[in-house]
Amino acid sequence: MHAITIPQPGGPEALVWADVPDPVPGEGEVLVEVAASAVNRADILQRQGSYSPPPGASPYPGLECSGRIAALGPGVSGWAVGDEVCALLAGGGYAEKVVVPAGQLLPVPEGLSLRQAAALPEVVCTVWSNVFMIAHLRPDETLLVHGGSSGIGTMAIQLAKALGARVAVTAGTKEKLERCAELGADVLVNYREQDFVAEIKQATDGAGADVILDNMGAKYLDRNVQALAVNGRLAIIGMQGGVKGELNIGALLGKRGAISATSLRGRPLGEKAAIVAAVREHVWPLIAAGDVRPIVDRELPMPQAAEAHRLVEESGHIGKVLLVTP
């Protein structure tokens, strides 16, 4: 088979479409013929040499995919060769074939194409686990989403609105904010021109956001605490703004606030399977009903992964960028 390899870390040009050995499913695993994968920020970090796959995972980038089951490993039940699926991966999505633990498989939701489904697993599992399973966003609460036009952001807006919450977003252009509004965002903040703390306070009559989903990390830490409501929950899922920040513990105590920080890739298989099962139970019906959908900016052939990485690094997209197999 062919896969996107990284012979040496570096820029987008480091991504090489090469002939590699076919993977073989082991106990509790399935082999999926990949139809499409999606580009995530973690893939860029891996390409740069700063985010290695977990032990035992595929060395190729790609944290989600869609495709058809080509073979079942020992001990797998509930799935059959030929089933159309999408999957949460620890790596290997940028390839013609990938091995997946059966607990990380999802059926393609009703109403979506096989390719569209590739845009779902990583973002839906990230949003559901952080915003709902950990931060426990409730109806009528306010969710602040940083990077509202990203793949994570566009999914967070839709899920929060579908479950009765109010949504505020930050984004860097008028066009991106308009797209967020189309998806249901109630409060729009241009982070290049406005102070999100002041805007959130004004929009909530001084209360602040009950839950904040943050992809920036250190750069926003202090202001995120300022923007929290009393009993607010800050969920950190990225470090685009740095890894070390100063935390005003007094301010956090005053808010009776909580901070969580998680990633999906390195979690134990059982934890991933539990998240995937919760997503299938709670989110798949919303997709089938048309209340939630993946936002796909464009599709590129998988051998053009370098161009896709350039696009994502420049933030020149809204939603997800897909890589489709030749």
C-alpha cells in the first residue's frame, strides 16, 4: 500500500507519499481500506517532530479516517467485511489501509457520504469528551469556543446549540465569524479587534462563560480565568499559544472554577472506546436528524498532503480539510 511518510521532520515538504508494508490486524482489531482522512493540528506537530505517536501506533500521521472494513482480526464481533465506517485513530490515517481497534469504530452516520464521515471522529470525540463528559455543559449555560471556525469549533457550536446552550466564539475574520453565526453562534468576537473577556462579560450581563473550550493554552490562560463565570469550567485542548502560562490561583478560587487539560491520542484503549460509545449514543442521532453536520472546507488527493498542511497552518480554511485516497 501507499502512505504519507515523514522520513525527516520539517515543513510540509517533509511529507512523502511512499510504498510501505500493508498493516495486519491483531486481536480485537480490524483492517480498514481508507476512503478519506482529515488534517488535524496534531498531524502538523508530528510532521515537525514534536508529537510522536504513542508506543505501538502507526508511524504515519492521521488521527481519523473513513473507509470500508477489509478484514477482521481475531476476537472481533459486531462488524463485518464491507461495512462502511469511520474511526478514531492514534495514527495511520494518511494511508490506503489502517488497522483500528474495534472499540474505536463508528458506523457512517445516516445522511452522510463515506468521505464526509472522515471529518467526524477526532472532532466529535474531542468536543463531546471535553465539553460534555468533563465540563458538563448544561442547557441554558454559555459556552465560549476559541477558534470557532476550526473543525473543533464548528462542531462545538453545533453540538452545544443542539443541546440547548448559548454559544460565544472567537475568530480572526469577518467571514469566519459569519460562518460561525450560520451554525448558530450567538456571540461573535473578532480576537484581532476585540477583547474577548470584555465581550463575554457584556454579553452575559457580567456573569461570564460557564464553559470555555480553549485551543490556545498559555497565551489565553489568565484571560480565560477572567472570562469564567462563578463555578465555570475551562477545558484546554491545545497549545497554539504556548505551553507555560501564569495562573492566578486567587482569581480561580474566587470563581470556584475548574481547569481540565486533555488529549485523545495517548489515552488507553478503554477510555477511547468509552468516548466513542458515548458519541455513538448521543451524537449520531443528532447527525441523522440533520441537527449536526461536519463542515468540510475542501478535499485534496492524499498525495497532496503537503498542500493540505500549508492550508491548515495558514488558517486559510473553515471546518475540516480532507485527504482522499487516489
